[in-house]
Amino acid sequence: MISVVVPFYNEEDNIEPLHAQLSDVLKSLNREHKIIFVDDGSTDNTFKNMLKAREKDTNVRIIKFRKNFGQTAALKAGFDHAEGNITISMDGDLQNDPADIPKLIEKIGKEDYDVVCGWRADRKDTFSKKITSKFANMLRKLTTNSKIHDSGCTFRAYRNGCVKNLDLYGETHRYIPAMLSWKGYRIGEVKVKHHPRKYGKTKYGLLRLGKGFLDLIVISFWQKFSARPIHVFGGLGLLLGISGVLLGGYMGIERLFFGKGLSDRPLFLLAVLMVIIGVQFVVSGILADIMLKVYYGQNERKNYLIERVVE
């Protein structure tokens, strides 16, 4: 069985043509399937058009958010409701081509990948969007050591078990391949078609790029130090604290044996400050470890609120 997750935000004109294309492709595969449309708090007729698609096709499941929680939360909700062996995620703006779904599924099956990412090798976006995307991909590769060419592409196929326990928040849907790679899942990619946008307006911009970069910093830190944050905070604390003690000790020797004053020397204040900050870093590391244990002890935490589900 295959589940296809599609988040929408104010994409009323894209619902009908996308559903028609999806339905034709999925029927041709001769497999059971679910199409999960997620309305991320749209303010136009997106939800009404979803209901029309549901009237035509009982394989459509609709998840309606109470307000706009963002694409990451919409994908997370879709993943939580996905069924079967394989989950496909894609954008709802008609730029991804449903005809590439069999290619993604075939790559997973034949080469035993857990995740296959779409690579928009020939993008049909504006010049400014291409530049910002290349810059973002470069940062992702440098920070996460990812080998994927286009980790910002939402069009992906997953073995369903991969996405069930993912912690997604903010704009972290871009980093799903890196997050899964850190967990030991096998990641592949395949070139997919990309179409220019016909209806609606793009939801991407510099503000969203900035938010994504901040999430990238958190993701990178989480990858390296999520098990024991005390290692980074404690390490910095020890380095600063020991440096401060050594510097203060040196100045104390000068005071005792050579009669040099301390009150008028900025280095003495720096030594005291380094010791204080070092202690604070160590305490922060201990608190971070405690918070991490609380985090792992919590279950069923969601980053979205569902108004209704139409089965």
C-alpha cells in the first residue's frame, strides 16, 4: 500500500488537476493507496476543493488544521496518518510531477534504499529562487555532510517506518534526509521533472530562508551532541575555567613575589570572568542533560492541532 502526503496552503486552483494526475498514476500501479491532503490553515477555497476531490475519490483523506502551522507541521501530520509500506511526500503547487512516483518507488525497491529523494536537476523557478536554493543547498552540505544534490525538494519516497518517529518542527522538513541519514537509514536520489508554477503564489522568501538557516544550526548541533550536550557545554566550561584559573594563578604569583598590583590590571578581571563563565557553561550542560532526559521521556507530543479529519 502507498500513501501520498500533500500539504496545501492557499492552493485552491491546484487541487483538482493535481488530484486527477495523482489518481491516474496511482491506479496504474495497481496497488492500494491513500491520498492524504493536508490543509495548512488555508484562507481561500482550498478545503472546499479538497472536499470535492473526496466526493469523487474515496481514497482521499483530508486533514484540516485549525490555523497555519507551516509546511513542516503539515508533512508531520500527513506522516502520522500515512498507512502501508511506502509514503510519498510532494508539494501541492503542480511543480512536482506525479508521473515520477513509479521511478521513486522502483529506486527504493531495486536498490534497497530507505529514502529516495527527488533531484530537480532542471528547475523551472525564477532566477532569484534558484540562487537562494543553491546557497541553501551549499550550506546544508557543509553543515550536515549530506551527499544529496537537492535536499530542499519535498518530492521523496520513504519506507513508512522511517518517518513515523521523526521530530519535525520549524522549517526542518528540508533536513529530513540528513536527519534520517544520522539515524542510519540509507538515502538515495533520482532526477525528477520540475514544472513552472501555473496557479497561486510561491510561499518561499528570504524570511523563510533565514528561519531555515537557524533550524539548520539546531539540527547540526542536535546531530553531534544530542546524546550528551554536557560534552560541548562542559568542554567549553572546563576550557574557560582552567584558563581563568591559570591566568589568575600567574597573576597571583606576580603579586606575591614581585609586588605587582591586581586592582588596576584588566587581565585579572578577565581571569575572574573566565572562571565565572566556565562555571555557567558547566551548569548549562548539566541542565541541558536533564532537559534531554525529560524530552526523551515525553510521548505523543505534536506540533499541530487538527480541526477535523475527513475519512
